[in-house]
Amino acid sequence: MKKLMAANWKMYKTAAEARETAAALAVALDGKLSADREVLVFPPFTAIHAAAEAFAGKNGLSLGGQDVYPEDEGAFTGEISAPMLKDASCEFILTGHSERRHVMGEDNEFVGRKTAYAIASGMKVVLCIGEKIEEREAGSLEAVLEEQLVAGLAGVSRDVDPERVAVAYEPVWAIGTGKVAGPEDIVEAHAFTRAKLVEMFGEKGKEIRILYGGSVKPANASEIITLDNVDGVLVGGASLQADSFSSIVLA
Ligand code: PGA
């Protein structure tokens, strides 16, 4: 299973900035990316084309959309569909990011519809899950993760190619805060997630990649990536510069 090293650029970068960072990333990784690592960047929608031009012809580098609306087209002002993302060179779609859940107010059911739609549209998905600090402190970590996994993957065919599904465990309190979950916290949450995936998908659940996200940086990436059941990382802040993200990818 290849480790998936993903960058979430959130609402940062114009097309020109994205082109420059993506091109610098391709140069920094040229000839260095091992065969067991895969790189994925989620630019803002308006910068996907520019990043795609910079990645053209490079192996192991792919692109994704940060969100999707679960219809191919229609009167859904401001939204974007899977065929549009595919047309813009995306292979992946990110669903259920904590900012979508907690800033934009998306609930589990809506995240599940988006995830099922993205898979049914032939795309690959990274579904984000993660607890808020008050949920962790109240002892509901497992209940929250279970609810987000069950609802998030409810409409995904049990016959799906497991390479097309990834889950990112991102504790909300560790996103953009500089607070990284400790190794035991990560191992515990990933083991729980793995067990749930096996319960839901049988043997295939062992091949679904589980990424960690939340204040991943060059300084902590090599420790995190070797933990049990950590099959990749999802990086926000430290992915915005090519040198810092490339050192995470090569960690
Ligand atoms: P961060 O963001 O690396 O800036 O904490 C991670 C994410 O939101 O995916």
C-alpha cells in the first residue's frame, strides 16, 4: 500500500501562486519520490488548472477538489460537481473536512451523500473524521469517530476498490493550532478506525488508507508516518511552501 502524502491548500493561493508552488514541488521531488509514496494536492478550485499544468507528465503527483456537491449539474449556485473536477484534472475529492463540518455546518448525512456520490462518479475520496476537544474530554472519541465513519461511508459500495477510499483522522483541536496529537493518541484513533473499516468492508477494510492530519510539519512527519495504521498524512499549513511539504513527503 502506497503512503498517501496529501496537501490541503484550503483558501490559499491564486492560480499563479499555485502554479509556482506545484512546479517547485515537482522539482523538489524529481527523482526522489520512492515508489511507495504518492503525492496529492488539493488546491482551491480556481487554481486546479494551474497546478495541473505544473504536474503534467510527472509520476506520482495527483490533484483533488476540496469539496463537491452531490449532483452532476443543476441550479446549485456556488457549487461544483464530480465531472467538473474530473475535467479539471482531479482524481480525488476531499469530503467532510472539519472546516466544512464546523464552519460551513455540514452534517454527517450530507458528508455521506457527498462521499457516496464521489465514489459512484469514479473518483477517489479522502473522507475526514475527527473529534472536537470537548468530545474527547467527555470520553466520546470513539462514538464520534464511529458515527462519522458509519454515516460518511454508508452509501459507498462494499465492493469498492479500497485504493479509491481513504480516511483522514484529523482531531479538530490539532488542526492549524500547532498542537499535534501524541503518538499514543494517533495509534489509538487509527486502530479504532481500522477495526471499524474491517467491520464495514471486511478484508478490504485493511487496505483502506488511514491518514493523520493536524499540525503535521517537517519536524514531526517522520515519526508520525511510521506509526501503526498511519498510511499517509493530510497537511494544511506546512503544505503551502514547496520546501516544507517536500520534506514532509520525503520524511
Ligand atoms: P494543519 O491542517 O496541517 O494546518 O493543521 C490540516 C488540515 O486541516 O487538513
